[in-house]
Amino acid sequence: MAENTGILWTDNTWNPWQGCHKVSPGCMNCYMYRDKNRYGQDPATVIRSKPATFNLPLKWKEPAKVFICSWSDFFIEEADPDARIMQTGWALSLKEQCASAGTPFFMKQMSAGAPIPKELQGQEFPR
Ligand code: SF4
């Protein structure tokens, strides 16, 4: 049951910090920049969220799917101008490892706006 989001594929969102720096052509249409600008906020300023938001998961008692950092990027190292281009084989290996371990596999995007290959279009959820 969604607690604080209208996003269909997750139960909750959690943004322990917000903001990000555009570092590659893939950031050109960043929705976080669009939304922050719409709200009159500076998307390029990275800030820690207020304590009520930062500590929000401490209140959650039931298992849930959580979209973390919808207004920033945890893995920005791989988005810089020198980032490696996502290879299909890397994700296929992860998909196979997930299947072997009984772990859901959820593929959200490739790098540089490339389409997700058909064999990677899994969007599974924990039970
Ligand atoms: S790395 Fe992600 S969150 Fe950060 S500016 Fe680029 S698209 Fe936006």
C-alpha cells in the first residue's frame, strides 16, 4: 500500500538527500531538475533532507518496496562524462545471478538513453 507516493511500482519513496549535478548528456531531461525548478528550488544544490524525512524509514514497521533517492542519484559515479557505457552482458549476468539466488530482478534503464534490450526487460518485485 502506497504510503507517500503515487508511483505505481513502489510502496514508498525516501529521499535522504536531494539535488544532483548534471554530469552527462543522459542528464539533459532529468525529471528532478524539471520538478525542482517548477517548485522554485535549485536542483543543483545537494542537501540533506530535514530530519523528519531523513529518519522516515525508522517509522516503517512492515516490509515495503522503497524507491530511494528519487530526487538525487546514489550511483552518480557511473553517470560522469567518463562513465562506462552499460553493457548488456553485465546486466544479463546480474539477471542470471538474481535468478540463481531467488532474488527479484528489476531493470529500469540502460546508460545514455539506450533502449532496454528485450532479454533484460524484467521488472520483478520482492514477495
Ligand atoms: S545523475 Fe540522475 S539525478 Fe543527477 S542530474 Fe543526472 S539524471 Fe538527474
